[in-house]
Amino acid sequence: MVVTAPAESNYDRKTELMAIDRSKSGIKGLVDAGLAKLPRVFVHDHLDLQIKSGPPPAGVQIPVIDFAGVNTDSTRRGEILEEIRNACKKWGFFQLVNHGIPVTTLEEMINGIRRFNEQDPEAKEKLYSREESKKVTFNTKIDMSQALAAYWRDTITCVMAPNPPAPEEIPEACRDILLDYTNNVMDLGHTLFELLSESLGLNPNHLKDIGCTEGLYVMGHYSPACPEPELTMGTGIHTDSGFLTVLLQDQIGGLQVLHDNQWIDVTPIPGALIINLGDLLQLISNDKYISVYHRVLARNVGPRISIASFFRTYIQPDNALRMYGPIKELLSDDNPPIYKETNVVDYFKFKHVKGVEGTSALAHFKL
């Protein structure tokens, strides 16, 4: 079913977007005001939820990898390396259990994002901004590049590494847990990048040494129950830009991954984290590992809460011009480079200024 908004010759989409932005109240503010029907700016005219959809073959789901014994059992570590290698080649996604971050920490992180969004509007309005120079911001997801679309989510964004904000810059509602959770994610990230390096046949420190673990950019998403979820999206079709994403989601669901031309639901597993590869890891691995399309459906229940932690270096002024290309140790006469070198500034500039939802930026950097 293709959803098409009625044509109105005097409709000004950008003006409506700017009105939502100026209100600084987010989607929760609209819902609290009694919203029963979606404002047109949230209606995605091109949306077709049936494309490449339908029930997957029996038993098809993203891989689940059990990390128990990864640092204590050499046999199990070898098995985990093979599971990671297969997941990264075929899916670009996997769920991780027994990863070492306490379930109480995960639950409190979700509760912290809930507390922040459900406090008095005035407390959130102070942070409402789209200035990329700020380390902590809050806003509604709006695509201002070409689509001029609003998505059904409010987001608090925090740049947590390599230069985190001062503690007082982080909202009190989620301050302590955000600091604790991101310390845990950084530790997990170092382990993941070691394993990724080994699984590619590289020195365990290779990806760390080229800067993959240095930057951490955290986004806490809050999506209230949507009155007309079939008309909009929580997040549009996209790939992640950086090296690796660690995603914590609640039990509501809605995340889907495109695999073999079908949308596959990522079923929530209590206590699990979702790991997915970004475009830059596909580029430096010369397509050995893949960054795949995913999206988040809007739901008529909620709030849906998720926290995405992105390992990516463009937020680091000192390293933004570092060049990244296919890792030379992975190349041979039979496996020549597929991509040209690029720096992170140019990559993000192309993807986020010129990009269109559902199209790959990687293609632009192919040789």
C-alpha cells in the first residue's frame, strides 16, 4: 500500500517543519497536546511498507552470538571469531548476549532516556538545538537535506569520546547512567574491534590503531505511541556511517534489517545488545564485511526507547582529515581495492548533505 498525502497547492512543507522545530517541545509535546492525526509533515509520501516485505523463510533471523568465555576460553573464542566472521559477511548485524554489561545498567539506561523525555518541557527546551558544535543536544528527527521529512522520534545526542562533555552539561535525569553506560560500551567496543581485526586476519590491535575506537557518539531515541503509524517512520531506510554501532533497544520492537531483499524483524531479546557495521568498516574491509540497510517502523504503542552508540571519528577535530581506504593487508592481485581513500569529513558531507534515503553513499567512493 502506497501512502500519498493529498495535494495542496499552498502547502509549504519547510514552513511546517520549522514550526515544529521552533516549538522545541518535540513529538512528545505534540502528543501531550492531544494529537489524534499526524501533521502532514510526518506523512512520507513515498512510503511503501510492502516493498521487499513479507514473511521471511522459516528460521531466518539475524545471528545471535553468545560472548560467554570470549576472554577465558580459547576454544570458545575461536568459535566466536567464526560466528562474527559469518555474521559480518552475510548480515552486517548480530545480537550479542552475555556481553558483560549488567542487565541493571541496560535497564537504567532505558529508564534514564525515559526520565529525560518525560520531565517538564522547560527542562528539555534548554537543550533543543541543531548546532553540531554542541556536545549535548535535543531535537526531533528532521531530514533537512532533500527529503524535508520529519520522523516519529525525539532524540538526545551526546558526544561522549574522545572529549566528553563536562558532567554538568549532561541532563541530570540521565547523567549518572549515561556516564556509566558509555564507559561500559567503550570497553565492549575495544573487545569487538579486537575480534573484528582477528576475524579479518589482522593483528588484534589493527582497527584500534587506525582510530576506529576513539570516537563515541550516543543518541537516545524516544518515540511515543503514534496515532497513524502506517503513514510515517521512526527512522527511514539507511545505513550507518561510521565503523560500528552498539544498539540497546527496549522490548517494543520495530527495527528491521534488509537481508536477501526482504525486511527481517530484529526481535528484542532481554539483556541483548544489537551490533551492526557501518559504511566505513565496509570500505576499509574492501567489502569483506557489509553495512546494510535498516529502518524503524512507527508503532501504535509506546514510548519506544532505544540508545544507539556509534563508533565514528568525524566528531574528532584532530582526526577528521585522516584518510581511510581499503586496508592494505587485505588486498592482493586477486582482491584489488574497490574504494578510493576518503577522509571522514568528505564522507559525511556527501552522505548527509547530498544523500537520499535508501541510497548508498559507498557507491560514490568506488574506484
